[in-house]
Amino acid sequence: MISFLNDVEIPDTKAEKYAVTAMLIQIALDTHELVKNDESEDKGLKHRQLTVLAGVYYSGLYYKILAAFDDIKMIRAFADGIKDVNEHKISLYQKSPDAVDSLMNSVKKVEASLFEKLADAFSKAAWKEVISNLLFIKRLIAEKQQFIKEGTSVVFEALKKLTFPKVKDMSAEQRRYLILICDRYIDFSRNIVDQSLRKFPLANELLEQRIHCIFNNSQSVAKTFVEEG
């Protein structure tokens, strides 16, 4: 986010405002994901209520920051991003996509909509393509790690419903097939990032290190899965 804001050459005060705002929104969205329905005791109910209030609090902070600057354009941009995230999150968690491409598009929108709206506001299509795919890769790596370790994850449960709708307990071969699907999307997005960065050298040294770290993590996860298999 900071690398992007440096590239659009806005004052440091605005760059800090937008970066903090995006972080607060993401914290709010992540906090609401922590709300669980499997606690029936009064203590569990209170915990859920406090979690919801925490998410609302962070959302209120983002609006307060932008409202103080009378920044209607960015309030609208971030609000549109939040709307997209919530719509695609519902689709993902309800396992409603009717095709793998639709599922993966929802995953990407959940991860990248906030940044995409910010990039659109500054007409920075190159940044939008790079970062949306990078965030998508990062999420798929995390989902794959969880699937390998625990046997389940949100994305892989949705993949299973689409690929093996009648299977209750997957075989090792079926699990490997889902991993293969995930790897194909990671590789495809990685190629997009590589090609984009060759055309538009957007990354500074720190961002380049972060990109390489994510890519290397993807390779290590794949290697671990092969060894375990």
C-alpha cells in the first residue's frame, strides 16, 4: 500500500491517511470473520457480541478519518470495496459459485477489492493487476497450507463441493487433485505478476523482497506436499 501511494505522488499526510484507513477496514472485515455460531453459553454470546462491536468500531474509525478530511471520493471508493468484499465473501462461505473460475474470482475479490478500488481511484491499472494477483497468491498459499495441515479450509471445501460433490471423505488422490487445481491458479497468477513487473517496474526493494518471499513460500509448500505424499 505504501509503495503504491508513493508511486501516485500524493502528500505524505494523505498517503498515511489512506494506508491507515485501508488497514482499519481490513481489521474490521477480519474481526467480523471471527464471529462463531457454535457457542451456546452466555459467555459465548457475549464474546460474539463484543467481536461484532469491535469490527463496527474499526469501521467507524475508517469513516471518521476520511470524514475529517472531507474526502468523499475515497469514502465512496472504500465503501464500494467493502461491498464487493462482503458480497464475494458470502458467495465463498456459502459455497455458492457454480464453477471453479467463479470461486477463484470470489477469493481474489475478497483479498483485493479494497486495493483495486484505491487503484481505480488513481487510474493505476498496472498496480491493480500486480497487487490483486499477489494478494490472491498469498491467500491460496495460506488455504493450501491449512488444507495440507488440517485436511480442510474454506476454499478447499468449496473446491471439493464443485469437483467431488458426492464424495464425503476424499481419497489421497482426490486431495492431490484439489492441490493441483490450486497450484495451477497460483502459477497462472504468478506469471501475470512476473510479466507485469517486467513491463512496469513498480516494485521498490522492500516490495521486491516481499514478492520473492511469497513466491518462495509457494514453492516450499508444494515441496512439502510432494514429500508428505
